[in-house]
Amino acid sequence: MGSSGQQVSWKLADHPTLPKGKTLALIVLDGWGEYKPDEYNCIHVAQTPTMDSLKQGAPEKWRLIRAHGKAVGLPTEDDMGNSEVGHNALGAGRIFAQGAKLVDIALASGKIYEGEGFKYISECFEKGTLHLIGLLSDGGVHSRLDQLQLLLKGASERGAKRIRVHILTDGRDVLDGSSVGFVETLESDLAKLRENGVDARIASGGGRMYVTMDRYENDWDVVKRGWDAQVRGEAPHKFANAVEAVKKLRENANDQYLPPFVIVDENEKAVGPIEDGDAVVTFNFRADRMVMLAKALEHQDFDKFDRIKVPKIRYAGMLQYDGELKLPGHYLVSPPEIDRTSGEYLVHNGVRTFACRPPSDDPQVKGGLMKLVSHSIHIL
């Protein structure tokens, strides 16, 4: 049965040219692709005899497939693919809306504000502060600035009276140095909210690779630096505003590795630490670099570092970041209901499969669509 309750036919038609009983290898070259041939295209400039022989040796069998944009469930043709998107698209075997597009749809329709997750955090709006934590970028890999802007607007129109944004600068999915422009844009938006009576400010920040956004539990100190700034209001650098902070800290570090900072008032007091009774939203739609922070925010028995201060909050992710752990327990946008994956079809047609992947990809694949079913062997 499919998710719609309709009977599913698992029978696959025979391939018109590939005979049965042959071994087929599906090899994914991460980061490899074809684009306009110029001096800036490293794959075109490089010596690639093996790929050249494959392409030129059997041109009638050479096909190009899209690994970005709408072909893999992303909002526009300008959206680049990434490993998580690839795992989902390959595992599904057909097009499903990916995280970014799901968020776009929910924001455009207003359904994001009608769901259980938003209702859960909105109960803090009357007396508490809404904290938004995530990557300040328009790269579209982990987050998008326009989604944050719409969320700020929608939350303020629905009762959020005090908002604090904890920014993480990019420089990896976008050009290094673009952080200054993103912060200036956000500061302009927050100033307009203040004109309308909403106490909205940037509260803290840091570079994505040095503050908060570690993954696969490689370095909990990265998360701790963010925790200290975001929750405790403590950081080695203090500034009156975020534009000044980013410009100054960039003198000794690039966007990815900016050290943690907090914004303080005239009395040198942090303007936005997370307190009891507040609401917290992590606005990244991609999961891998939010899971560790989600554990620190949500797990009562957390022991990876001394949190020192553990406020009683209402926390929601933009999406659910780990389906197996049900983490976080509350989220603003529901994940897609995906069934009838490509692996299931192969098994139902008697095709034995062997899949090999590095342990670092396991959270994405498990959270994605490669189901562990009979007649298939999965090796980490």
C-alpha cells in the first residue's frame, strides 16, 4: 500500500537495452559535473582520461542528468544540489519536494503558522522572547535569508513582541565577505520591525565552522561556543551592533571562522541571552549541522559539555532534523511522506543490491530514503 492508501504495483518493466542478470554499478562522483568549458571550470581544465574514454568510447550511451534545481525537488533552477539532496533524490527514485521547497511552500501559503510547531512556540510570545538561530546566507544549502525575513514578518504579525536573532556567518556556500551585506540587510529589516513596536535585534553571532554548526559529533566545542553566546550571553568579543562585529572580526578571520560575539547594551550587558519562558527556532532547513544543537537544546540528559545554564524553553526546528531520534520533537514544517523508494522496487523485483557508504553519511542516508530491506546489503 502507498501513503495514499492505494494499492501499489511493484512490477518494473524490462529495460529496453540492458539485459537481465548483469551486474550494474551506480557510482556517484560527489562534486563532479559538466558546465560551460572555460578556464574557470576545473574539471574541463584538468586531465581526465578515464572520463574522456567513457564519454568518447560510447557516445550513444552517454547521458547527462540534472543534480540541481527542480529536477531534484529544489525551489528554482538556481539552487545547487548537495549530498543530502542527492541521497534523497537517488533513494526516492523520483522527484519529491526537498527541505527548502517545503519551507517555501509553507511560508507562501501561510500553513507554517497554522501547524502544531508554530502554535507551540507562539505560547511564549506574550511574556517571552522568540530566538531565531541559523545560517545567515542566501546560499540555499542550509538556509535562505528570504525565508528568515518572511519568518520574522510572520511571527511579528502573530504576536511576537520581542525577537532576538543569533546569526552564523557563511562564506562556504556563498562568497567570503558577503556576511557584511547579509547583516546589513537583516539590521535594516529589524529596524523596520522596531518602528512598528517590535523589540527586534541581533543578539549574537559567529562563523559557521567555528560556532554552533558542527556535524556528526566531530567537535562539541563548536556547539559549546555557540551555546555560551546564545544561551548564556557570554563570548570573548562584545560589540554594540552586528555590522561592527563582523567587519572588525573579519580583520583576522574569514566568514566561516569568525569567533563568537555577543551584542551588548550601554552597560555591557548582553541584549539577548535565552531565558526561561522563551521560544527558540533553528531556522536552517538542512539537518546535518543542526542536530548537535538540537540535542543540547532538547535532551534533558545531555552530557557532551557542561551547559551551565539550561533554560526552560519551547524549541522547534524549521523541520525535524532526525526522524529516528524524533529530533526535535516540534517543528514548523512537516517532512514529506515518502514511500515506494527505488530500493524497495529493486527488492520487489528480485534485484539484490549492495550499498557502501562512509559512516559520515549515515545520518543523512538513514534520515533520507535508503531503507534497509531484505535482499539488500548496506555496509558502513
